[in-house]
Amino acid sequence: MMEDISSHIMDIVMNSVTAEAKHISVVIEKDPRTSILGLTIADDGVGMDSETAQKVQDPFFSTKTGRKVGLGIPLLKGTAETTGGSFELTSARGAGTTIRATFDSRHPDLPPMGNVRDTFFVLIVSHPDVDFNFHYFVDGKNFTLDTGELKRELDGVPVNHPEVISFLSKYLDEHL
Ligand SMILES: Nc1ncnc2c1ncn2[C@@H]1O[C@H](COP(=O)(O)OP(=O)(O)O)[C@@H](O)[C@H]1O
Ligand SMILES: [Mg+2]
């Protein structure tokens, strides 16, 4: 199991970046009534055919075939299922991929959230060409950031320009 939910998010979003996604949305939401924590990551990258989409969910796939395929997806699936949650991967070649996991936040084996602020920050500044749409609605926090919109406002100044980095850093500190 990964040590925190943020590490899962980083791993799954990096898959989207590798799949050449230009738009990636990350929604983390906790329903205050049911205590169900939901994580949805959607991209418009290259996608997978249905056979591949099935195989990458199998933790034994990489060892069986000798192919170099990691464990990011099986690990997230495992964490979700261990905590009484669910896991769903939908993908289509040329269209993109959506991964949705839920967790029961009262389950004793749910890993801590970890540092969502740093995860978002690193993703934004290290992938300035990707438009990220972040939503974080958990325990009274209500944070939304659309870097595509931010870039339109910046009018050509890159999101990894030193002054923008410093603005983003403060913005994330204040809101997350
Ligand atoms: N968002 C995605 N778009 C297209 N292919 C993906 C995506 N996420 C995962 N994959 C495919 O599934 C494989 C397994 O992903 P993962 O379990 O995270 O391990 P790793 O990233 O180490 O290969 C990737 O190597 C890639 O081929
Ligand atoms: Mg991965």
C-alpha cells in the first residue's frame, strides 16, 4: 500500500502526463453524510484499448508477461478495495482515461491524505503545458483551481515563471 492518498494521486496523474494528456482533472471529494471519500482523475491522453485497460488493473500482469508495467493502478485499486471502497477505470483509445476510486474514510486502514498542496504545486510547475483542473472538497475545505483559466489570465507568461510560482505557492498555502 502507498503511504498516503497524495502519492496515489501523483502516480495516477503522472500516468496521464505520460499518456500525453493536455487536460487533466483531479476531483477529491468527501461526502460529509456518508464519509465516503471519492477520487476521480480524468485525462484526454492516448487512452487504452479495453484489453489493456483490464490488464493494467491486474497486479500479476507485469510479472507474468515480463513486461515493464508498474503497480500504480493495482495499488490504488487495492487501497480502495481494502477500505471498503470501489475502483473503476474507463478508457478508450484516442479519447482518454478516467479513473474513479472511493474509500470509506472511517476505515482504519485508510492511509492519510498526505500533502495535497505539494502534490498540486509540483504537478503544475513541472508540467506547464498541461491544463489542470483541481477540486478539493474535504472536511470543510473547498478548493478549486483551473490552470487553463489561470494561463488565459497570464496571457503568455508561463505558469513556471518565478513570479507566478511564488503566487501559486502562496495561493495554495492560503487555500489548502
Ligand atoms: N491515463 C492513462 N492513459 C493511458 N495509458 C495509461 C494511463 N494510465 C496507465 N496507463 C497504462 O497502464 C500502465 C500501468 O500503469 P501503472 O500501474 O501506473 O504503472 P506504470 O505507470 O509504472 O507503468 C502504464 O504503463 C500505461 O501503459
Ligand atoms: Mg504509474
